Amino acid sequence: MAETPTLSVTMLGAGQEVGRSCCVLQYRGKTIVCDAGVHPAYSGMASLPFIDELDWSTVDALLITHFHLDHAAALTYITEKTNFRDGKGKVYMTHPTKALHKFMMQDYVRMGSSTSDALFSPLDMTMSLASIIPISAHQLITVCPGISFTPYHAGHVLGACMFLIDIYGLKILYTGDYSREEDRHLVKAEIPPIRPDVLIVESTFGVHTLEAREEKELRFTNLVHSIIRRNGHVLLPTFALGRAQELLLILDEYWRKHPDLHNIPIYYASGLARKCMAVYQTYIHTMNNNIRSRFAKRDNPFVFKHISNVPQTRGWEKKIAEGPPCVVLASPGFMQVGPSRELFELWAPDSRNGVIITGYSIEGTPARDIMTEPEDFVTLKGATIPRKLSVDDISFSAHVDYSQNAEFIETVKAQHVVLVHGEQAAMSRLRAAMTSRYKERDEDVKIHTPRNLETLRLSFRGERVAKAIGTLADAHPKTGDILSGLLVAKDYSYTLLDPRDLRDFAGLTTCTVTQRQKIILGVGWNLVKWHLEGMYGSIDEGLDKDGVPTMRVMGVVDVKYTAEHELTLEWESSSSNDMIADSTLALITGIDKSPASVKLTTNSHSHSHAHAHGEQSHPHADPDGKSSERIRIARLAMFLEAHFGEIEFHMPDADDDDHELGEDEHGASLLVRLDEAEAQISLVNLTVSSANDVLKKRVEAVLDMALTTISSLSEAFVSGTSDVADDAALSKDHVDAGAESMEETEDSEAILEVIA
């Protein structure tokens, strides 16, 4: 019985929680880790995934979906503080992700170095960056034998991707964070063209449905404008990268359309974002058509007209807080520390001010606590202050909501769905809703919600059996018989059937494509046949249904003499037939350049006679099959032609079809011309006659070499043939005997062909 392979899925983070995403996939001795983030609500070692539960030296590849800290910030700790480097594991992320990850980690290290909870040093971070392999969307990456993956656009943030992973044929789609809605600068997440066996998908919003983008933007800009009208300050806690760029595009456009707001400044309180803006402009080509078209018109969308960075001077927060109304986008989005937290504490006691939470807030962070609108708030220094500013929540989080997520899950059609990156309650509601949808359609799809450190084991049949049905099932094959047909796969069932049964059993149809290729014919029909036989063996020759002379090559390709000086190749297209047709075409188009196609010219009488009778002057294409003497003469002519150029061949009497060469003592001969001199070689006694003694001696010497070569190969010539130049008396019987011997000796034929 075949072993049943099992896929193990272990969540070291993001199992029934949002944060520290880290998913371990193990199958047939291979290990893939997807994402390595920290938990924003914790600090130090507590923020890391449960990394002690894995031997990191066994990891073959670590794939990072995007640069957000909850998906990538633990990478440095894993590469520099575990035994990851003891193995052969490699780290992969897209080019934009690597570029932005560098700045994110520099900022993360700077913030952590001021506390005792620092996980690693700036040097560790630099060393980790050097080990990252950047990749492009849609690029097929082979990690090692048995493991490959392809990244696809995931939306969410610049450079974010989902991974379609292939481990020994088992296909797993890991989405990371993704968005199915195209916004002002990002493309929406793609649906991979290949159906995976397992889908590991985020469940951040559970069954919650978000409002439409246009309505959300209108509500957001109206709310900002209303706070400004009441002479208040607007605080927008955002992360430095990601949704912040979307909000900047919205605000810059709104300010451009409202001149009354031009005196109200918009500040972007993030040095990190300022440094990263160059990266955004570098990867314009990865964004949507709106951004690309504006950039092509030299209208750079990321050069903002109404937005500026705050001056990086000490105490700027108080200066802005005490100044006139303004809008400030400040990081971090969860408001644990930093500019967003400091501005909130300064503005909280004033009811004219307002804070708008624009992203998803993780449980346990100040941003989530503020959404409950508490009356009091504890500052970072431990003091309690009143909270009077308004609190609103308009989510621009680039995650899928319930309808988008459900549609994606159903479109992907994986047999197993694993929900990750969602709080327990939201994840449970999504699982119940999806189970109900599948039950209504009577579809057997398994939905899993593993907790952290809970290993989910999914079994897949190692041996897949195909059932023969229809015509193929009529006869019972014996052991060793080969059964040929079409393999049709549906879900996990396989069926083998005859193509004729395809419509009845699968509802599909087949078609036959007939290909035709016309060729200009520059040689004789018989010469074409001779070359085809030499390459493919026997050739079926006859007439087609329209009476056109046809030769069939290997039973699949028809070569038709469709018109004077024209051939047509015709065949039913298939992978094997196309290869035969290609080789046939190459052979025919090269006939006139082939060394074996020696063009022997004749006098005008014999040449015109041959064409009048439909014959080919080439001796290898003699249609009556009695060509042994002509083969001998042709090869002798080839030898001479190699030394003297074109040789003329003269026949004694072209009107006598039964005439044998050599019966007339003044019969067949070869004529050699060199400049103004001529030499004639009698094919009866192989003597040379010429008025030019120099040419005569040269031809005799070449003829001597030719006959010596032929004699040594055929083993039938007399030992004195090397003396032809002296006595020139080789008898016709000896010549005929040599020809017969050459016909009987295949090796001699082959060697002479090479010499020719």
C-alpha cells in the first residue's frame, strides 16, 4: 500500500490572533516558513513568534509577504540569533518589500535601542538584509529539487505578494494580508491561475463588511473638514508606510478642490516615510493604471502640493498643538509610543480636536482602547488626563472584508482552507459562515482554524488511481498491456477514456487541426523521393483523392506535388506530427544544397529528353530502379567535381531506354573543363583524352586516386587499378564487378556517401 503523505501546518504566530505571523509548512521532509513578524501589543522576546518550537536549520525557504512589522520584523532575530544559517535555508521577498523592509527595520531598531527590550543590534539587522534574495511577481523560483513557488500581487501595500508554493506536486496558496479592491495607487490581489490543494488565508475582518471606497472617502474628508471648521486639530494615527500613502493621495486631492483649505497645513510626521518616498517613486510600474498614467504625463502623484513633513526639531509637537488648526498624519498607527501618542496626549483635553482611527487596531494596543471612548486616559508618564477630543473610526485598512474574502475562497476552490491572522471570535464566525455556504451547495470543503502551536495535519492520497471507462473499458487488458487515452481530472478523481467518449462522459469536445505548408520546388520530384527515403526509410507513394501525386512520410505527413515547381506539406497537428513535419520541411528545403545532390548536367539533347519523359537526370533518382552503374558513375563524378568543379555527363543514346552504359565503345563519358582546356574520361575503359597534356596528367592523377579509393572499399577491383594513369586498360567487366560489389557492401556505400 502506498504511503499517505501528510502536510503539517503549524502556526508559530497569527493562530487565532492578529500579529507575529509565522506559518510553518512541512511535507515529505521539506520545510517552508511563511512570514516572520512580531506582535505589536508586546515587546522584547514576548513579541516574537514561538520560534523555539522549530529547528531552524531544517528550513528550506523563508518567504516574507510584505514589509509590515507583524509579518517581517522577527526575520533578523531568526537569521542572526537561531541556527537558521546552519542549514541551507534562503530568505525571499519582492524587490519593493526588500527596499522598504530596510527602512522599516532601521526605524524599528532605533526605537528598540532606547529600551531594554532590544532584540538585536543594528549590525544584526544589516547582516540579515544581506541574506535576502529579492524576487519579482510571477517569477517561478526553484528553491531546491521538489520545492518551487511563484509570487502573485496581493494588493494591501507596495510590494505585497501571496505565494503559490509547490512541494513535490502539492500546491499551497499562502495569501498573507491581501486586498481585492483597487485603491488610488495599488492593484488588487490576483487570483492565481492554478488551483491549489490548500489555501491559507487571512481572516482579519471575519464576517464584517466594509463600506464602499467612494462612500468611505467622502465620509473621511467631510469629517476632517468639520473638525477644521470648529477650529480643531485632526490627528490621523497611521503607519509610516502603507495606508499612509493612500490617505495622503486622498487629502492632497481634496485640498486641491477646496481653496478655502489652502491655508490649513497638512503635516506628515514621519522621517521614515520621507526616506521611503523615493522607493515608492522607483516602483511606479508595480502600481495601478491611475498612478502609472499620471507619472507618464510627468505628474508625479507622490510629489504632494499641500502636504509637508514636520520640522524635525525638539518640541515640534507642542508648537503644532498650540498653533492654528492643522491635520497631522503621525506614526505609529497603534499609538504605543512616538509622535502619534504624544500628539494624542496633548490634544485629548480639547473637545475641538479629533482623532480618526484609519486602520485595523490590534487588541491590546492604545488605538483599540481609544475606540471605546474612555473618559480618562493614562499618559506614558503615568498621569491621568481627561479625554474630550472626538474619536472616530473610518477603516482604510487594506484587508479583505467578508464578501471579498468569501468570494476569493470560493473562486480558488481549494479542498482545504486554513484561516489565520484573525482574532478568535472573528475567525470562528467566518468559519461558521463559510461552512454554511458550502453545505448549501453540498460541497465537501474542509475549513480549519488552528491555534498557535497546534499542528494541523492534512492527508493526501499518495497513489492516485484512474478508472478506465467507455470504449477503453470494453476490453479487459492483460498484465503488461499499455492503455492509451485521455486522463480527465476532477477534484481528486481521475478518469481514463477514449477521445471519442469525451463528449458523452465529460461534456467536452475535441477537434483536429490540419496544417499545410507550401514550398517552392527547385529540384526534381524523384530527387525529393530519394532524399526522403534516405532519411525515413520506405515512403508510401501514390495519388490523393484529387489525383495529386503524394508521398506519405512516416504515415503522418503528406508531401504533395500540387503545382509545377511547388510542393505542399499537409498533416494533422500534434506534438509528434509537428516534429516530423518540421524535419521533413528542413530536409526538402536543403536538398539543393546537400552534398549528396550532385547536379550532373547533360548535353542539350539528353537534358530535354529527360524532361520530356518526366525523368530526373540525377542518377540517384532513376525511376526504373536499375541504377547501379549510374550510382557508380555519380560517385566517380562527385570525386572529380571536388577537384575540378562542375562535371558534364554525356550519354551515348538518350532515346534507348534499355541501353546499358559502356556497350558503345565511344559511349558514356565525363567531360572536365578547366579554363579553356578540356579533358574527356571514357566510362568504358577509364582512359583520359585531352589536347592539353598538363590537364590530362592532372585528371589521370585524380582519377587514379578515385579508383584506388573505390577499389579499397569494395574489395572487388583488381590490384592494378592504381596504375590506370600508366596503361589505362581497366576492362568494363572489372568496372561492372566493382559496381556490383558496391551494391552488395552497405559499409562501402556509406563511406562513399561521406566522401561525396
